[in-house]
Amino acid sequence: MLSKHLPKIAAATVLLAATVGCATAPGDPYYSGAYEPTPVYGGGIIYDTPAYSTYPAYPVVRRDRDRWEDMRDDRERRAWRERQAARERSERDRLERERDRAQWERDRARDQNRAQREREERARNDAQRQRDQWERERRERELAQRQREQRERAGRNNRNSDGSPRTDYDRYNPKTGQFLPRSEDMP
């Protein structure tokens, strides 16, 4: 147990001896001559050291800022932060508006393309219906024309199908003044 306390006791003794040895009183023979302390009235003892020049240690003069300046600085910092936040907000809003405008333009272009395709499709369908109707009407006219021609041929039995006068007088009926029908003209 003594071995644990022995280093502590030795350290305390050395520290006490060093402290006591540094304390000097005026008139100490060690400090006579150049190292003799110079008494200063109203203060402690100052020792002259001829080998080193000492400079006074001036206290750091720090101008104490009053609370008004602190409040102003806080207001300025807060205002700067608010301006910075407003700039960032406006930049975000601008980017969002640009994205929205680009999306709107894409949607509008897509809708216009779709409407254009639908119009073109309707126009194609209308043109096809028109062509089909014209074709039906043409066929109906041709059919009506053929039927008229057949009725005319049947009515004018005195001509051949090429329009030349008939020469087969053996099929002529003088009582009615008409030719009898031929087998190729009958249905």
C-alpha cells in the first residue's frame, strides 16, 4: 500500500520545494546586481532583464457591440436568408412553369396530331364513300342505259342490233307493220 502512495508523496514534495524556492524577498543575495528587483509603487515587483527586451502586453481592445448592432446584424442575416430563399423559390417556380409549359406544348402537339389524323381519316373515309357512291351511280346509269337500249331495240324491231335495217322479210308481218322477234333478241 505504501508503494502506491510513495510516488504521489514524492511528486507533492518536489512541487512544494519548487514553489517555495521561487519566492524571493527583497535583498536576496542571488538577485543583487542586474537582477535586483525594482520596486513599483502600487504594484508587484518587476525584474529587469538586460539580456531580453520585454514588450508590454497590451490588453486586446475589443469594442463591445451593443445589442442594437447585434439585432441589426441578425435582421440583415435573416433578410439575406429570406432573399436567398425567395430567389431559390422563384427559380424552382420558374423551372416548374417551364416544365408545365413544355408538358402543355407536348400535350397540345399530341392532341393536334391526333385531331389531324382523325380529320385525315375522315377525309379518306368520305372520299372512299364518295367514290363508292359515284361508282354505284355510274353502274346504275349504265344499267338504266342498257335497259333503255334494250327496250328501244325491242320497240324498233325493224333494225338489227348494229342499227342497220333488217333484211329478213320472211319474219315481217304486214298486217301490223312489224317484224317478228328473233330468238337472239329474246331473253
